[in-house]
Amino acid sequence: MSRPLLDSVLVPIHRAGWPFIAGFAAVTAVLAWLVPLLGAAGAVLTFWCLMFFRNPDRVTPARAGLVVGAADGVIQSVTAAIPPPELGLGETPLPRVSVFMNVFDVHVNRIPADGTVTRLAYRPGRFVNASLDKASEDNERQGIAIALADGRALGVVQIAGLVARRILCDLAEGEHVKAGDRFGMIRFGSRVDVYLPPGVAPLVAEGQRCVGGETVIADLQGTEPPRQGVRR
């Protein structure tokens, strides 16, 4: 089997997933021994758990100034919003791109742009449906502020969802990061907001699919106006 084909089949698994996968597999083995039909259902759920924690490599556009998506999923909203106060990004509405991840999406999150982590801020909260706009304010969240090389800053906020109960963030304040770097994940179904610097136009539209680490959501050096999506 060729290497590219092998890589498409043997997708890496995030280390946080192995305890869950092992647990699903153990329960499946017991169910299969007791009731074969339940064992088959357990095998399906075990496979889903395996796929949930998949951690594939991505090809990140390398040009300076590009901002890439922080998560896989659907662009839930493209709007201007006041960033969470704990990020220290001010009280003026900033361009915000929100990506909603369902339970079938890759849940490993990625850094949107090169820079330095200046602030990490966790805030407990509720677990309402992450597709609702109020989730950005009410839900449990982990905020990350990143200073860019040109002196501007952007924010990334991991938001727990209706069934998500754990946000993982592997960053440290002062850490230098690159666009496309993996930095954490959220279990199981959630949302990630990216707050862009003032005046930066989002280059994605609501309803569009986003691929974390690959889809360009903005250009810090660009002058293109915000894009409008057309459903066809």
C-alpha cells in the first residue's frame, strides 16, 4: 500500500482519546459476549469514538498575514462582537468568525496565525447549545490572546457545547506559536470563536465548511471587503 493511501487510512489519534476508546472497546467486548447484537452496536460506537479523536495532519498556507480556521466545522456566524473581557482586547466590537463543531467533526483545535500567547483565561459557565449565539457569553470557555508580529492581536475562544464537558488547552503564556499548530481540543461537540484585529475583513461566509489549519478566514495584509456566500 502506498504511503499517501496508508496515511489516509491510518489517521493519527489524539492522546486524550485513548482512555475513551479503550473504555468503549472494553464495554463492547462485554456486550458482545452477553448479547451479540448489543456488541455490534458497541462496535459502531467504538468506531465513532475512534473517529472523534482523530488528529490528521493539515497543510497550512504559509504566507505571512494569513489567518486560518481554528477548528473543523460549519461557519456558524460572521459578525462584529465585543470579545470576552478576560482576553484584554478592549470593549470595541471586533470581527468574529465562529465555527461550530458537531460530534462527527475533527475536534483538535489549531492556531490561526503566527504570534506569541500573551494571555490564557478560563471561565466556567453553562453548557447550552454551542450553535446559539448566546453560547459565546454564557458557556464555559477558554480564551487565548495572541500578539502578532505587527503589533496587533487576535483572540481565540474555545467554547463548551451542549454535550461538551471538557476543554483541553496545551498552551502557556509567553509561548511562540505558528499558524496551524495544534493547541487543544474540546469534548464532545462545541464551538471556537476567532476575534480578528480591527478593520480586518473575514474572507468566509456563514454556512461555509471550515477546515482547521487550512481554510483561510482572513488576510491581515488584504484589502478585500467581506465576502458574501451564496447557497447553491
